[in-house]
Amino acid sequence: MKLAGASSRRARGVLAAGARWYVAQTHPRSEQLGQSHLERQNFRCFIPRFQTTRRQARRSVTVMAPLFPGYIFVEFCPTRDRWQSINGTVGIKHLVGASQGRPTPMPASAMNAIFERCDGDEVKSLVPDLRVGDQIRITGGPFSDQLAAIESLDHHGRVRVLLDILGRATRVEVPLRSVSPA
């Protein structure tokens, strides 16, 4: 998401006076729709995205996917802005954490951590910096929680590792998203 008309300073999380970031839940796959309708109402929105590959028509396609599917961040001042209209916006289900007639803001430290990991609206990297020979832990699949050594990395999101199975080193390919540093 590009912050429409926002300077890079505002894109980094500098808020207007009295404004805070809040979370709005969207209808399934309606983040873009909700964002465009909220921006028409002069709310500032933020949808962090990351680059991923998906299978489509027997091909791998690189797409930008939301980091938090079904949620968008909305900036407003609850005493100044007409925030109740957010709940009736096309694509939006409701504000998250609304209690006692007011929505609950996101902690500033959490938003700052998200902004630090993003370049504009794109997450810098979700993949840990891995090298051949590094020890990793497999986090998903049939070899979950196993330790292994990286044998090779490829550009298609796969890692070839050496796993110790029955006292013998065995080569296994696993998705890059299923490994973490040991």
C-alpha cells in the first residue's frame, strides 16, 4: 500500500496531533477495498505487505501479500475524527478492540517495530540471513523441530539441508519459510 499523498516522514509513522494507530478487521480478501474507501473518507491507512510466490495456472507468480491478512491499520484521533464511520465502510467489518464506546489503540512500540521492518508498505525481509553451513531448525513439515545444516540455497524459496536420520546424513529439500536459525 502506498500512503496516498504522504511524505516519507509520515510513512514512517509520524502521527498528526492526537492521532493514534488502530486496527480494523476487513472482510475476507478486502484489504485493498477497505483501504481505498477509508482513504476517500480522509483516513490514513497502512497495510504492510511482503513478497511471496503463489502457484497460478501451473506457474509460479510473485505477488505482494498482506503481512496480516484480514486486517489494516488506520490512523485517526478519536476526539477529532468521525471514526464511527469506519465500522460502516465498505470492506471493513469493524474496529478491533472497541470497548466502552472507544476503540483500543495499538501500542506505539508495536507500531514502531512494524514501521522499522518496512520500507514504505513493503516488509524488508521475512527470511533470516542464512548461509551454506549454518545450523537451522526445521519449523514445519514432517521434519519439524529437527536440526540440520544448510547444504545449498536456491532462488526459488527452497533450501537443501543435511539431516541426521538414523545416524546418517540425508539430503532433504525444504521450503525456506519452514526454517529458522538454530
